[in-house]
Amino acid sequence: VIGALYPPSGVTGRGSGLVLTGPGSWAQQGSQPQSIKIEGDITLGGLFPMHSRGAAGVPCGEIKREKGIHRLEAMLYAMDQINSDPDLLPNITLGARILDTCSRDTYALEQSLLFVQALIQKDTSDVRCSNGEPPIIPKPERVVGVIGASGSSVSIMVANVLRLFSIPQISYASTAPELSDKSRYEFFSRVVPPDSYQAQAMVDIVKAMGWNYVSTLASEGNYGESGVDAFLQISREAGGLCIAQSIKIPREPRPNEFEKIIKRLMETSNARGVIIFANEDDIKRVLQSAKKANLTGHFLFVGSDSWGAKSSPIQDQEDVAEGAVTILPKRASIDGFDQYFTSRSLENNRRNIWFAEFWEDDFKCKLTRPGIKYELGRRKCTGEERIGHHSQYEQEGKVQFVIDAVYAMAHALHSMHLDLCPGYMGVCEKMDPVEGQMLLQYIRAVSFNGSAGTGVMFNENGDAPGRYDIFQYQLSNVSSPGYKVIGQWTNHLRLNADEMQWSGGHRRIPDSVCSFPCESGERKKMVKGVPCCWHCELCDGYQYLLDEFTCDMCPFDMRPLKNRTGCRPTPIIKLEWSSPWAIIPVFLAILGILATTGVIVTFIRFNDTPIVRASGRELSYVLLTGIFLIYLITFLMIAEPSTAVCAFRRLLLGLGMCISYSAMLTKTNRIYRIFEQGKKSVTPPKFISPTSQLIITFILISVQLLGVFIWFGVMPPHTIIDYEEQKPPNPEFARGVLKCDMSDLSLILCLSYAIVLMITCTVYAIKSRGVPETFNEAKPIGFTMYTTCIVWLAFVPIFFGTAQSTEKMFIQTTTLTVSMSLSATVSLGMLYIPKAYVIICHPEQNVQKRKRSFKAVVQAATVSTHLSQKSNDKTNGESKIVPDRSQ
């Protein structure tokens, strides 16, 4: 016997006791439990959710047209087909005892006790009739197997009882993974795949849509909780998927429970995807609450097979459900069942005790029943209505599996009959009663093509293979709104993303991610404990993106690409001739070289003239050579650095100044010694001849040359690329500077000796300031040195004050070369330009004057001393006449 459970409507009566008392009116007789009983040689049980779960204190609610009536009729249809099939269980009629579960596991457990009545031994030894005879108690029919139940929580509850009495059970809709545990549910089988397959398919769907942050909703009970658990476990194993919220819907929801659930889901609003393993009633109330919260189009539902392709959960909530992706074991519409069901009427379907209630709900009319007052305002049923003509009809998704479950039981019984009763017509003694453990072995061994043409078989756990259709509910931009097949899953996913459509008719798959991908050049800073959530941080400065989590510094000679995905070589620059920083120094140097060359040519041309001879020809040529080299160094400082250029820079940078100031120092020293000596005696000082002056000058110059050559030996000249000099915060402006290996310190040291000579020369010029103007060049040299010192005092702060500037090389090179050119120009202008002017423009002044002896020099020195003393006396307020004894 196969039993079926359906939710009662509260009307009492046995299925066999239905009596049609008049047109359009039904009478029911009998008492609880409400069930359908169909006589047969072998009785099968049936469990179906004929009614929804009732409100508090009431076991059953309203009729379920699809999950209840359609599935029940599918079992009756299958039994009719089998009983009329001469090749399947010939001469054996299948009967049934079908019960209503009211979508409630505890109620279903009470109802299912009817299946095991025949197996419970009753002690009637103490019971006697009034005449003393033992009572005659009719033996209840024996149920050999049960088709059902629908919900996993109901199947689990019933399976625990049926297992005790070895009654096999085949479910057409229960998918909880827990039911695959044969140590606890040994006699349970199913023609639908378990949720472990379904959960895998749903994980694949979520990943295929690019989501990594979703929430889960589960109805309290085995189906919802085990389905979500399987989803969570598979998603953890697969990786790359995080759960924002995992919410359980209570079995008995309190008022505003679903509003609170929606608020919780909105706490992680980025998790728009909601994986829902819930019963039909809970799905409907979730959609209602989302609509009430004005969140239509926000949530992206991925529903399990409890949602499937049903219209009842989304009725009046179509706009909220738009875009929902649902999953359903692969199925097909059974044409034979459609013909059978649409032909059902009140007259030809009296065996279904709930059909009248379905009729009233489907046609929105009211049947007249004895003792029940007619409801005003509602149309009276005529009995002439026809399903599919006067009402909407669409075959429920699990009809195929109900038919396959009944056929699986029939094939198992057929194989068992062939083995135990070969050639016997009807049920033989070996099958009376049917032994449950043996029947289970035959059930697990069946293999046949089901009602949809797909194979029906069971694995060692009693599970069917995983084959699913993927649906999406589409409302906009379609000719007929409804569920559309967008893919399949058979061990792997095949999803047609082009066929998908979302809220408002949009084609682009919405996002359900905790954090959006980082922009180019940004690294992920993970949120602790949530591997799908991160903050994006820009790789700044000279960093590039090493991997998605790490920024690393580019090598010293490189800078990051604009998108910071790698590094690129830093451009190399040098001071170009066309640069404004070079044009001004070069212009000054060219003018200086031309002027110096002109003076030299003039002096050579008029080498024996009095002015040239009086200026000290030998030292003048040395000094002019130094001035020429000072101008020339500008070109070396601007030229592209190379080993040769760097060597000449080291050599000539300080040499030109050294030559100039050595010559001037020798001159001022000579004058100073002559006049100092003249104050003491008439004997001339030593080393005042031209030859001596040249020797002294070259000795002073040799010190500079010696230092430079030692520098060459210790550190040979070479070029370097300085990547630190022009390395601003923005790497786009970073440049490598090609330069000689001369630091600021080495440059100053190179000039230091010339500066010492310059300062010493200045000291002698100050000491010689009292020398009469007619004596040699003491005063012009003095003015030259004063001006030069001012130039170099201005040079120092400019040179070192720009050390941190990104234009350091340009500024310092320009400052150095301009300062050197100015100092050379001062020397040239003060000492030689006037002489050249007289030689060229006033040749009449270039004549021999009276030659002065050393004695005349001594007299001049004495006069100078006396004048100096008089000046001091007047300053002290005293006037003293000193006789002039020099005459």
C-alpha cells in the first residue's frame, strides 16, 4: 500500500463516503482522519500537502491547487496507467491510501500512523462481546510502500516511523542532503536529486554571474537548513564566495518577522543576491515584505526547487520577483496528464475528497452543501465549469516526479513478482505480505525511462542523478511574462547569459559583490575575516602593483607606468645647449672670449709699447690666459658629460681662476714688498724681476695641478646618472640627470684653492691701498678683488640654497658659470680694457715716461707713509707739521 498525505480543509468524511446528493452539491460522511482510500491487491500510501500550514492553533490552512491537487492527481493518474497496462503488474491492481500533510511535519507524523496500523500487534485477549464471544475486528489494509512526502522536514519525520516497520518510501520532492544518510534513513529513496547537487548548481550559477557576496534565507526545518548548509559548505570549498547574512525563517513566524528579515538583509545592501531555500508560503511573504519596504528590483533571488517554476509564490508580487533565477530538477510537461486533469469534473472525480474544495478555489465559486448556508456575493458553482477553459491551468513542476515515483514502486513490485511468483497470476503467498527489506532492494535496482523520457534510477544512497533546469522569471520586454529556461546543470553548468533579463528589462547582470574591483594601480586591503571584502588603496609615489594585494617600489632607475601595473625606465636628461639655463652663460662666455682674445691680440700687436711693458707683459699674458680659461669652462660645464669632458672639467674648473689669481697675487705681493721694503731701506727686495714673478706664479699654479692629478689617481673621472636629483613626488616628472661624478663638495674643494688665492690677493690689495695711483696696478687690482669677492659671496647662497630644488643641476651650473664669467669680466674690465682702449684709441698717450729708480719708489713710499700719519693725527683732533725730508 502506498500512502499519501494532504492538508485537510476541516471537512470530515472518508473518501469512499462521498455522496453527490444533488446537482452541484457534495455530501461527506465519516470521521477523521481525512484520507482517500482506493481498493486494490497491493496498497500504496501517499503523502501530499493538500493544504498550507494553518495559523496558530489550526493545523491546516487554504487549499494548495498546484503542490496539492496536481500532485495527488498525478499519483491517481499513474495508478490508472499502471492498472491498465497489461505488461506491468498484470492481473495485479494497485490501491492507495492517500493522506494530507498540511505542510506540517508534526501533523504528517500523526497522519502517517495510519500506514502502520496493520503492522502493530493488538492484544484483544481481554476483550469480549456481550455474549462472551471474542470481537471480530476488521484488519486494516497493509501499506507496502509510501509515495511522498513533499517537504524534506515532513519526509524526515515520516521516514523515522516507516523505518521502524521496514516500509520503503519514495519521495517526489524532498531534496534535503540529510536524507542521503542511509544509516538513519535506510528505507528512503527519491526520484529527485538531493540538495547537495542543487546547492552545487546554485553555487555555479552565482559564480557564473560574477557574484561573490550573497545572503541566504532558509525556512526552519530540514529542507531549508540542510540546503543552506550544503550551499555554505560547497561555497567554502570552492572559495571566492562570501556569505553576508545567513537568516533562518522561524517555523512559526511572529508578526513583522518578515519585515525584520528584510531590514537585516539591507544591513549588507551590497549583497543583493539572496539564496533562498524556503517553502512556498515563506517565499511569498518575503516578496511581500520586500515590496512593502519599497525594495522592488533591489534583491536578486536565486531560488531552490521549492520555488522552481511555480506561479503561486509570486502571485501579486511579480514585479518583486522579476529576474529571480530558480532551479528545478529537469522535467517535462506530461501531455497525458494534461488531458487527464483537464477532463476532471465534480462528477467523474469523486474519489478525490479535496476536489470540491479545489473546484471552489479554482473557479471562484461556491458549492451548496447540506447544513451550510450559501455565501452571499459569491457565484454558485454549476458543475459545468471546465479546467483550462474557465480557469487558468499550468502543469505543476513536480507532476513528472510523482508519476516516476509511482512507476518506480510498480517496477520494483513487478520485478519482485517475476522472481517470487513466476507464472503466477495475481499476488502469490510469497508476496503476501510484501517483505519491506526485499522490496527496498528491488527499488534500488530499478532502471527505466520515466514519463519525460529520462532515465529513472537510484544510487547506493537512494538518490536520483542530478539533472536541473535553470529558470528565470521575466516580466519586461517579453510577449508572455513567466519563467523562461536559461540553462541546464548536469554535473556542470550551461548558462545562456544572453537570454537573461533583469528588473526593468535590463540585460546587464547586476552586481552582488562586497567590494568592487580596484582601479588600475590600486591594491586590495582585505577586511579581516571577510575574504570577499576589501578596501582599495592607491599605490602612491614610486610604487607599482606587484600583485593584487601588494604595492612595491620601482627600482631606483625606474618609475611606475601611468596605470602602475609595472615600471618603466626613467628618462635621462642633461643640460641642453638650447635651454634658457645654458643660453645666458654661453652668451656671456662668448663675449668674454671675444674680449679676452681682442686684448691678447692688442697686447701682442703692441707688445713693445710703453703701456704693455709697464703692465708687466709676462704676468699679463699669464693672467689673460687664466681669464680665457675661466670663460672656456662654461662650454665644458654645459657640454654632454663624458669621461673626457669630466676630466677637462676637473682640470680647468679651478685652473683658470688659479692662474688668474696667482698672477694677481704675485703682482700685489710684489708691490706690497717693494713699498714695505722702501720704508726700511733703499735696498730692493728679492724676487721682483719678471722671471722671479713667473716662477712664483707657476709654483702657485702647480699646487692646483698637483691636487687635480692626485684626484685623478684616487678617483678616475667618469659619468653617472643621478636619479635622486630630479625625483619629485609625482613620478611623471622624474628624470635621471646625466652628470660628471662631481659632488657639490668636490666642486667647492676644486675651487677652494683658487678662493684662497683670491682672498690672499684681496688682503694684499687692501694693504697696498696707500700706494700712489701712478705706481703699477695696485688700485685696479684692489677694486678687482673687492668686486670679485662680492660676486662669489652672492654665489654661495644661490648655489647651496637650491640644493633641494628639482632644477638643482640647471640652477647650480648656470650660477657657477655666470659667477666665473662675471669674475673674469671684472678682472678683464678693470685691468686690461682701459689699457687696450688707450693703446687703440689714444696712441698719443702710449709713450715712454721718465723711468723711476728704486730710490724714487722709496721716496714715494715715504711720502705715502707721512700722508697716512697726518690723516691719523687729524682724526685724533691734533694738527702737527712734519717736515718733508724726502726731497
